[in-house]
Amino acid sequence: GAPDPTAGASIDDENCWHLDEEQVQEQVKLFLSQGGYHGSGKQLNLLFAKVREMLKMRDSNGARMLTLITEQFMADPRLSLWRQQGTAMTDKYRQLWDELGALWMCIVLNPHCKLEQKASWLKQLKKWNSVDVCPWEDGNHGNELPNLTNALPQGANANQENMGQCKSLEYQHLPAHKFLEEGESYLTLAVEVALIGLGQQRIMPDGLYAQEKVCRNEEQLISKLQEIELDDTLVKIFRKQAVFLLEAGPYSGLGEVIHRESVPMHTFAKYLFTSLLPHDAELAYKTALRAMRLLVLESTAPSGDISRPHHIASVVPNRYPRWFTLSHIESQQCELASTMLTAAKGDVRRLETVLESIQKNIHSSSHIFKLAQDAFKIATLMDSLPDITLLKVSLELGLQ
């Protein structure tokens, strides 16, 4: 009646194995001391991959291993040297710190962890954060000058208002038995969480590196979503989230009122627009037109109902924050407008609405001229008669 000693642990048991702490510490120390040479970055990424694997297996050593790695990163003598000299760390090194942060996020958001574990991690993270040499999230201490040469992908085919190298994946609906909603699967839940995350209102961070990361992360997540073929179930989720984001309060980046320095929604809205257009054109345009705004370039941003005497309009001072990625953001805004112009061909009402939005929200003369050219090309395609309304749009934008 004794249990089978070769059967291994029960499926519900916590998966755990002995961790050679000294070896992990020595490995990380050695890799960091090599200063990014001799494939040290690759070796560290293998360690990070091991932590991810352990977290997936619910191995309690995952958090311990990441703690050891982080301690060695914090003890890196180059941190204090860079801090004293006011020198920026290399992009490769920053990416390793980004990976550290991402893994800690996975750990603290783990629903299977006990409260006392989370409390101890919070204490540890605060301790590291209070150390002088701890790098800032934006990757600099205000000494770095912006250099955006080749920093961000440009144009409509930016990921190819990378993909080619990846093996195409097939996404399927796996039933999620413990959830209440009928017809829900892990895929529908993952897509919905991605849409909620992309639509969150968030203030643009201060530093150049963090601003680039905002763009990069958004584009990476959207490129993942583009790999998924939308079926009826997923279209329902898109509709639900688009309506919710339009009607939501300050949590939504597509809400009626947003902060002047809120991260623009142009890239996300272009994806929503093209996804919703075949299924619900009205909602697609409503979403894209709401996202066209770029409040950071407005000289004043009044709020409140000024038609009522007891409501005094509060005016934000005319101050331009340091948005290092502004040219990229404006090109994304232009692409969103161009996408709407193309889709609205032949629809007088919608074309006039898009024109008004362009005139109100786009401040760059070069982008307005590009849209005039786009409108002309769309209006005079060889296979059909010229679209008179689009030609008028082109003329008006050209004159502007």
C-alpha cells in the first residue's frame, strides 16, 4: 500500500528543486564583468529564460533565482561609475534591466503567491529602488541628449493616420473551464486583456529611452494581435472594448477627457479601425476620430462647460514637455488620417468629417501636404472615375 517511489510529485504539489545560489551569483558576476563582450548578453538571456521556465512550472526557486541575479546587477561597479561621469548605459545593458523589470512584474502579479511572499518582495524592491546607483526606468538621469536616428521604425510597413523573420503561429481557442462566461477561451481572454492594456490612459514618461520603449512595446503587442485571425467571438470582444473605451472615464486613453500629456492612441486606433471596419464601420470611425487628437501641441486646453456661468474653464499653460518621439507620433497620426481617407472614398459625409478632424488636430504642414497628396492619389485611381469629394479634400488640404 506504499506510494510508488518512481511516480514523482503529485500534480498539485509545488514544483521545487535545489538551487545552487553561489553558482548563479558567480555566473552573473562573470557575465557583467565582461562588459557585454564574449556573448555575455546571450548568457544572461539564457538565465532569464530559465527564470521564465521556472515561473511557468510554478517553481518557487524562480523568484529566488531572480533575486540573486538582481543583487548582482545592483552590485555592478559600472553603475556608480556611469552615475559619477553622467554617462548613459548602453542600449544592450538597458535591455537586460528591462528584462529584469519584466520578470519581476510576472512574479508580483502571480495569482498563486501568498500575501506574505508579495510583502517580502515589495520590501526588497523598495530597498533596491532606494539605492543611489539604481538606474531610472527611463534609462538616464537627465544628461542624455536625444538621438533618434534609426531609433524607431517608420511608415506603414514598420513591423513587416520584423514579422517576416518570425515563424507564423496558429492561435486556437482553448476552453477556460473555471471562467463563468460561456464561450470564453484563453485566446479571447488574452485578446481582451491586450486591448484593455493598449487603451489605458497613461502619461508620457520623461526620458528618451522610456518614450521609445512606449512606442516599441505598443507596436510589438499590436504585431502579435495582427497574427490572430478575427472570428465572430473576437469581433464581439473588439466591439465591446471599443465602446467601453469610448465611454469610460479617466482610465481610458480614448475617453472624452484626457490629460494633455497622455500617450496618444493613434497606432492603437488605426489597428482598431482596420479590424472593426468590415464589421461595424460606424464604431470604427468613431474610435479613429476620437483618437486623432494630439493635445500636447495645443496652445491651451480648456476644460469644463464654459456655457454655464458657475463653471470656470481651467487653462493649461502653454508649455511644451520634452517629447523626444514627437516626430514619430505625428507620423502615426498622419497614417491614421490617411487610413480613414482611403476607407471613406465615395462617402461624402465621412470624408467631410475626416477632413474636419485633420484640420483640427494635425499641426505639421508637411503631414497636411502629404495627406493632400494621399487624397489626390486615392481620388484618381485608374480603375474608376475620380472621386469629386476627395479631390475637394485634396485641394483644401493643399491650400491649408
